Amino acid sequence: MALRKYRTGAAVAANEAEAAQAGSPAFWVCLALLLATAALAARIASLW
């Protein structure tokens, strides 16, 4: 598509982010890592 080369990087990134749906395995892996990091931070904070 000729218009695609005139789109900004942010618009292309947003379009690709929409393509990565909530059902994708990468989404769940990132979510699990985020929750594990938060749990570890809470555990370390409780020790202080």
C-alpha cells in the first residue's frame, strides 16, 4: 500500500499492537512476568 510509507512510526506500532490480541501467548507471558515481579517486590518490601 502506497500510504503505508507515509504513516508515522507510532501509527504503525499502534496498528501492530492491535494485532497482538489478548489471547496471544506473549500477552499472557508478559502478564505473568509482571505479576511475578510485583509479588517479588511486595515480598522484599515486607522483609524490610
